[in-house]
Amino acid sequence: MRLFEGTEFDRPPRCEQCGELEAECKCPPPEPVYKPPHKQTARIIVEKRQRGKQVTVVRGLMAADNDLGALLTELKSHCGAGGTLRGDEIEIQGDQSQRVRDALSRRGYRVR
């Protein structure tokens, strides 16, 4: 007799929606639940980098609570500048603080 024989740990995991084995399941992944923007505060900082380059950094927005990739794309197109995502920080090239502030406020974020 095995230690976990007959328990839920003895059986291979199954999908909760269709009942198939998880390896064979074709169900779409669940929709992520994001925190509403009006409950989050974004901090906008302009930093100087190497050779005098300026970068606008948005901090305070957690990746688990937001779709930072979509937000980065929107900010880049609104500012007309390049940018990147580093961890939980969004970086936009140049001093774009006022444009980023306007775009985030329009989406409902509190901005500092």
C-alpha cells in the first residue's frame, strides 16, 4: 500500500472545468483579475542616465495588478517615444513626465 493511495494526491491532476487531464485540457486560461486604476497610485520620476540622457520612469504599479505591457504600448504611442518594461517599472525615453501624467490620469490612475 502506497502512502497517498486513494487520495487526491495519488491521482493525476484534472481540469476543474472539463474534467480532462491537465496535460490534455483544451480549456482557455482564466481571465486575469486586475486591480482597478482608481485604487492605484503611480509615481512619475525623471532620471538622468549615461551621457546626459533623460528617462521618465513610472513606479508604483505592480505587474500582478496591471497589464503593464498594454500600458507601456499606450504610453509609448501617446508620447511618441520609445520605452521599455523593467520589472515593475515602465521607462519612457526623454522627459515625458507631463504627457505620461496626462495619459495615466485619463485612464483613472492617481498620479504623484
